[in-house]
Amino acid sequence: MNFRISKQIINCSKTILPYILNLSENTIYNTVILSPPGRGKTTILRDTIRNISSGIEEYKFKGINVGVVDERGEIAAMYKGIPQNDLGKRVDILDNIPKDIGIKMLIRSMNPKVIAVDEIGTKEDIDAINYAVTSGVKGIFTAHGNSLEDITLNPILCKLYNLGLIEKIILLEKNRKVKLIYSK
């Protein structure tokens, strides 16, 4: 048995915000946060969602609607329909639902400007992300890997990369430092 207890680290996403914010359009770039397991992808994603949905004064970034598909309940830590983690002011959360179904549901019914999903990696995930991005919705996603080469060699993730849908790829290094490894 494995128990994962999500924890918030408020403002840990400050290191990636300069890379992913598209300030001229008050949105984000389509971004993948990449690292091997255990380096804090979900924690940074959670705080990024909080920041972009609430707004970021120092960047003059107005909060925008974020749709979260929390398939395994690690991002929001919902309890009786209430998120136990702070995801911000303008957020809609679907938990315990497959990512591909949740992405489509959010787009059709919740008016997200950004979709946030943790640990993409199936063909269905990539197809749903393609649907979202070609519907005019931005996205921030996490995936397992240690380099841009890992993405290009992964038969599933390379499709996302080859479609040209991703604008930024950020690597969380061993020391938890952030490194921009791809920018379109």
C-alpha cells in the first residue's frame, strides 16, 4: 500500500513563472514541466495553478480561469467536494476522472483559459491535449523524463512535441533548480 500526501509550498512556482507567463496576452505558454519522479512536479504545478488563477501583482497578471483535471486527487486533495489545497480564485476542478475525459468536459462546459493536468503519458492524454490546444485553450502539464531527448524518444510524448503544441519545456533538475530546455 502506498499513501501520497500532497503538500503545498506557497510561491514555489515563482522560479518558473518568468518562463511560462505570456504577459502580452495575459495567459501562459503551453508548457510541460519535466522531471523524474520525486522532484516536485506536482507541487510546482499546484502553486502555478494558484498563481495564474488568482493573478500575480508583481507581473500585472490578471487571474484567469483554470480547469484542473486531478485524476488521482493529488493536486487539489479534494474532500467532500472541497479542495484542501489552495488552487486560487478562478479554478474548476474535476477529480477522480480520466484526464482525457476531464479535459473535454472542462472545455465543453467550464470556459477554461488554461487546462492543468499532472503526469501525462497516454495516447488518450495527448489526443485530449491536442483537442484543447486546437480549441484555443492553453495548457500546463507535467511528465516524467530527464531531458528533451527523453521526450523525443518517448513514443507517446514525442507526438505532442512533433505536433508543435508545446511552447515551453521546463526541467526540474536534481537539485530542484529550474531549467528551460525548450522554447518555441
